Amino acid sequence: MSDCIFCRMIAGEIPSLRIHEDEDCIAVLDIGPAEKGHTLIIPKRHYEDVTDGLSAEVLGKLMKTAAVIGARQKERLHADGFNIVQNNGEAAGQTVHHLHIHVIPRFQGGPVIAGWNPTDPGQEALREVYELLKD
Ligand code: 5GP
Ligand code: ZN
């Protein structure tokens, strides 16, 4: 038996509310939703995170499913928008180490869910990081 909670969910060993399933993934309601309708898109195959060798095709399918579920949240829950969030590594907030994409409905005036405080690093620091990250 796998000790990965999402593998166990996919195998049907632990219950989940599946709002969608296809050959590549399931979409389940998050057990601790940030907003009503918060959904997780979970590939059926175990990948630790988005760097774990999944193909562009599978990644594209997961993203497409996230978009379909986001549109459904707008249509059926009357969400005003939605965030697509995907955490990689504990420092980034990943707690379940089986790749998943959060689709979180957003309502006008509701709580900020995915946000950050902009900084002003200056041109020199921006140029330094540009040199480190460019192709
Ligand atoms: P992460 O922090 O790894 O990006 O997100 C993990 C998510 O999985 C959390 O939002 C958490 O609420 C959700 N989660 C953890 N355990 C379960 C579970 O057993 N069932 C469901 N449906 N969601 C879970
Ligand atoms: Zn797994």
C-alpha cells in the first residue's frame, strides 16, 4: 500500500469528492478549502512536483482541466474569478508531495488567497538576477 495520500485517494482507499475524472487525472474538492469549491487537480501517476519528469502533454492536460474546472466554478458557483496555484517544495508551501494544481474560486471582496508584497529591488539587482536566470 502506498503511503502517498493522493495515490491512496486515486486507488479509492480513502474517500474523496471527485467532481471530474479522466484517464490522466482526478479533480477533487479540497478537504480544507480556502474558498467554497476549492478543487485539486491530481494526476493519476505519482510525480513529486512539476519538475519530476512529466511530459508537456500531461502537464498541458492538467492545466486544461484546471481551466475547465475554473470556468465551472464561475458558471455554477458564480465565482467572479479563480486562482490557479501550484506549490513545489516545502518552502513554497507544498505539504502533499504528489503533484497537484489548486483551482480556487474568488469572489469580489473575498479574502486574498494568492498574494505577495511587491518590492523595489532596483535596476542593478534586477540585472543580476536576469543574468542568473536567462537561457
Ligand atoms: P499543498 O499545500 O501541498 O499545495 O496542498 C495540499 C492540499 O491537499 C491542501 O490544500 C489540503 O487541504 C489538501 N488535502 C490534504 N489531505 C487531503 C485529503 O485527504 N483529501 C482532500 N480532498 N484534500 C486533502
Ligand atoms: Zn502519490
